Amino acid sequence: MATAGKIIKCKAAVCWGPNKPLSIEDVEVAPPKEHEVRIKIVATGICRSDEHVLSGSLNDIKFPIILGHEGAGIVESVGSRVTGIKPGDKVIPLIIPQCGKCRCCVNPESNFCYKNFFGKFDGKIVENTTRFTCKGIGIHSFLGTGTFSEYTVVDDIAVAKIHDDAPLDRVCLIGCGFSTGYGSALNTAKVKHGSTCAVFGLGGVGLSVIIGCKVAGASRIIAVDINNNKFAKAMECGATECINPKDYDRPIQEVLAEMTDDGVDYSFEVIGNTGVMESALSSSHFGCGTTIIVGVAPSSAKMSFDPLLILTGRTLKGSTFGGWKSKDHIPQLVCDYMNKKFNLDLLITHKLPFEKINEGFKLLCNGESIRTVLTL
Ligand code: CND
Ligand code: ZN
Ligand code: ZN
């Protein structure tokens, strides 16, 4: 491509600090270095985790930063020593890289990687620098993906080549929300056929948990949210019943215990609220229940619970990116979508041009949208 090896000037939504609207700026995107890939982003979803940064609930975020971690695009150019990815390939940037060599990568039970960005939040890619500049200032990249930009640079261990015919304006959700929820049911909880599940929080990630529970053959999927407007979509995704904690004057775990002969087999917290995490744990069956934390709590929040809950047979686990080994599994998930194994189109409630990104965040915060897909 004519732009290979050169700085690209393009538009990006820069987050200069918490509690400020994103600002569409002209940025410079440096060419990819060794083991890096520069991508033309075509579409990107807005996930609640981006909003956590905007609202200042995550510590140690380096500003200014370009958010966005649910994108899909086309490779513009590759740096030296990149193998298996070439200009023109359709790709999804990965929020958890897969170096293939570290202790996590070689363990089939883990989908983490020592080169991960999650929990580190320093906004740098592996070489420890940034590739974006705006007004002479280096701009960080959230989770190493920075998809709220027409072009971004990622590490080659943090990008998956996907099917040439994949519709990028939909499979972008496989970059985070869909895969995170779906995999937490299938890979982390390993939901069994005929089991009972409760899903707390019915945003894009929670609905994807429901889709996963359904694919796993759960017999009951109880959807829990404080916003009744989320229930119709939850039923469409596979929930068998919906409940609102505000409709009861007793703790929701008691309601769930009554509904399910003493507790669900699997419960999922998909909000990022430590109080709800405790309710989800208490909702699972005392002898054999499993609770999965998917929501990202504010940095300072602490969970507290009676250890007897665990001692009596419950299991508490967390799941990042649905337990998928990113580079290995994402291309297959894209094919599964194209083969109609699941329907992630249900999650897309809004489509907006990139310039309207702040409107997209408003829709998320008002509870009006599930996923807004921005097209660049
Ligand atoms: P979104 O905000 O769309 O959904 C959250 C839902 O929870 C909304 O429907 C709310 O109405 C509902 N809710 C809020 N408070 C309560 C409550 N007290 N009781 C019941 N329901 C409530 O968010 P999302 O689906 O985009 O993301 C959900 C969480 O998942 C969020 O914390 C995000 O940061 C996290 C996440 C995790 C990962 C991962 O890899 N683990 C990846 N991406 C996002
Ligand atoms: Zn996300
Ligand atoms: Zn690794």
C-alpha cells in the first residue's frame, strides 16, 4: 500500500481525561515496527469497559488515551518479522494477546498471557511505547487495541486473521462483548445440559452469557436486571424468565433459591458491582453451584463474603475474554457466527457514524442501547 512505512494522519476519538467527552482529533499513527501490524479499523462496538475509563472508575489509566477494544478492520501494513498476516487481511485486534510461549499460553487451562494488557492498563504495546501522537503528545492505547481510531497499531500476538467474507460491522463484537459472555458460559462455567443458570446484568456481555447458556443446553436461564426494558431482548437471546430485584422486598438470592429448589447451578455477575457479585455467589446452590465474575468492578471496590459459602461446596471463578485463547479461537468463533451457530446480531441495537461516538456512550449510559456499532 502507498501508505506503508509512512506516518498516517487520520481521525481518532481521544480521551484527554476522565469525565470529559471524547474529542475527535487529527492524530498521527506511526508505521508498525518489528512484530507489529497497522490496521484500518472498519467498525467498533462500544463496551462498558470503555465507559469505566471515561467515568474514572479504573485506576492507573494513563491519559491521554484512545479507547475502544471491540473492533474489526483490514490490515494496512505489517512490520518486519510478522508472519501469517498480510496487508488486505481482515482481522480482529485482541484484548488478550497470545504469545504462545509463556506459562499461561502453554497451559491449556488459561487464556491469559504474560504480555497481557488487562489489569496493567498502561496503554502501551509490547515494545513499551505508543504509536499515536496528537498535537505532539504521545497517546496511549486502551488494552493495546485503541480501536476508536481510523488506524491503529497492535502487536502481532494481539491480532487474529479472520475469514475473508466476515461482515466486519458485526463480527467486531467478537473482539470483546460477545466472546466474553459466550465463553464465560461455555469455557469458564462449562454449563451442563439441563442445568439452571442466573445471569445478573443484561447488557451486551450478559446477553452473550445467555446465548452461551442456551447453546450449552441449560434448561432454565433466569435473567436479572434492574431495568425492565432489557427483558424482551433477554428472552429473544434465550432467557426462560426475567426478574427485577426492585420488584421484591427481600434479597434476590432468596427469590432465586425459591424459584430453583435451593439455588442455581451457575450464576454470572455481568455488571461490575461487588454487591451483586455477593448476591450471585449466594444464589448458587450450596452443594455444587458455580459463580462466574465477568463484570469489571471499580478499582477500589472490594468483595466480602462469608467463607462458609465456599466451604460448603460453591465455586467462585472469574473470566476474562470468555476464557478463549485469543489467537487460536477467535477465527473459529467468526466462522461459527457465519455458520449461524449463534446470532450476535441481536446485540446490535444502534449503528452510528464514528463522529457520533459520544452519542453512542450516552445511549449506553441511559440503558437505551445494548451495543452501538460505530462505522469508520
Ligand atoms: P452494560 O452497561 O451494557 O450492562 C450492564 C447491565 O447491568 C445493564 O443492563 C444494567 O441495567 C444492569 N445493572 C446495573 N446495575 C444492576 C444491579 N444492581 N442489579 C442488576 N442489574 C444491574 O455493560 P456490558 O454488558 O457492556 O458490560 C458488563 C460488564 O462486563 C462491565 O462491567 C464491563 O466492564 C465488563 C466486561 C468484562 C470483560 C471481561 O473480559 N471480563 C470484557 N468486557 C467487559
Ligand atoms: Zn469489553
Ligand atoms: Zn503468552
